[in-house]
Amino acid sequence: MGRLDGRVIIVTGGAKGIGKVYSEGLANEGATVAIADIVDGAGLAEEICVAHGAGRAVAMAFDVSSETDVKRVVGDVMKRYGRIDVLVNNAAMFSTLQPTEPWDIDVELWDRVMAVNVRGPFLMVKHVAPAMIKAGYGKIINIASGTAYRGIPHMAHYVTSKGAMIGFTRALARDLGPRGIRVNTLAPGLIMSDSILANTEHIEEMRDAVIAARSIKRDGLPEDLIGALVFLSGAESDFVAGQTLAVCGGTTTT
Ligand SMILES: NC(=O)c1ccc[n+]([C@@H]2O[C@H](COP(=O)([O-])OP(=O)(O)OC[C@H]3O[C@@H](n4cnc5c(N)ncnc54)[C@H](O)[C@@H]3O)[C@@H](O)[C@H]2O)c1
């Protein structure tokens, strides 16, 4: 028996990087997973269905910053499964961003990061919350980052957007908690996702500094996040709201 048996979970950005491991980890615990991503998640959905049974995963292509797309995805999940128990707001512009001095960030790029990383999670909540309110139960997990606590150089757009997730969670916990919806933040430290390993030029220099700042002196892997994600998605965290759980080997203490 899985800890998430019968739960229907939307994972935004669930097709690649850490999100892919989230989709697999949640399915391993019995959840049915809707993989909503700007990249194609059909192959991953197929693998999950082969491993766990037909209908246990579906891939939906969308741009999280578009309200039309978000409405379509949420509507499709409701039509297909009739419920949404958990929303994981994981999609973000991250691994594709180049380190840039704040004064060199183009206004268009700043706005795009905010549209994907902040408006996106808001749009998801706007369209998922009514179904959860009707059911009287739900879980929302906003993915922030340890960088919002510590700051890191040359990523002001990204760090600002992840700081917003912490405030967003605290506000939502107040509005949605009385309606049975538990909202929390998961804040990973530097995680060696396949996206990071593929795109970041200075990863080796960064890696040593990050590990030196940790209590637990090793790389963080996507699998390290699954225990916290499953906890926040399941019944075991039903009395937990408005919190940030930092999974970073003890760099950040919240
Ligand atoms: N890897 C790390 O070190 C780390 C640390 C802290 C937080 N995080 C957070 O974890 C999450 C996943 O990070 P990752 O390392 O897998 O990097 P990533 O860049 O691969 O993850 C982003 C995911 O969001 C999707 N996405 C991007 N723009 C989208 C859009 N407009 N609409 C829909 N989907 C979109 C991507 O396709 C991808 O699946 C992000 O929220 C990131 O901020 C990562």
C-alpha cells in the first residue's frame, strides 16, 4: 500500500529535471500523476503507466504563464479523474537562466521570469483551488529555493521569484486553510538534476562552495526531495500549513 494511494496530483514542470523525479516518486507511492510541462512528458507518462497501471499518469503540454493553458489543463484533469488532491507548483525558469549582474538583466527577461515563476503558480492555484474547496480538502506545495534565504550572486530575477513563493504560501495558508487546503513550501538546496548538470557551466566551482556550507557534506540529488514531497502531499502533514521545509543538507535553517 502506498502513502498516496488514490490521490490525484498535478506536477507542473513534471516532465524533466527534478519534476520528473517528483512525478515518478509520487507514482511510486500510489498517486495518479498529471504531468503538466512546456516540454513533452508523454514518454514519462507512458513509463509510469507501464510500471503502475493504465491511467496512472497523463502528460499535458502547457505554458504555466498562460491562463488559457492553465484552465485547459485543470479542466482536463477534472474531466479525466474528477478530483485534484495535490498541486505541486514546480515549473519555473531556472536551469536555462544565465548568471547576470542585476543591472544587465533585460526588463523582458525579468518580466518573463516573474510570469513563469510567480504568475504561473498563482494561475494554478486560482484554477485548482475551486475544486479543492468543493471537496473540502487539498494540498498545495510551492517549490521555492534555499537561495531565497541566502541570496546568491547574479540571479536576482530567480531569487526574487523564489522569495515570492514563501510569501505566497503564507498568504494562501491563511485563505485556504479554513477550507481544508494545506499550503506549504518545499525549498531545495542545490540539487544535481539532469537540467542543472546539462546547462550550468560553472557547476564544479559552485558545487564545492555549496557542499562546504552544508551540515551534510555531499551533493543533493533529486531523490533527496522525495521524502519531504510525499510527506507534504499525504495525510501525515494534515496539521501542517504555511511552513517552509528546507531540504538542503542543512545549509538553510528556516
Ligand atoms: N536544481 C536545483 O538546484 C534547484 C534548487 C532549488 C529549487 N529548484 C527548483 O526546483 C524546480 C525544478 O528545477 P530543475 O532543477 O528541475 O530545473 P528545470 O529548469 O529543468 O525545471 C523547470 C521545469 O519547469 C518547466 N517549465 C519551464 N518553463 C515552463 C513554462 N513556461 N510552463 C510550463 N513548464 C515550464 C521545465 O520544462 C522543467 O520541467 C524549479 O522550480 C527550481 O526553481 C531547483
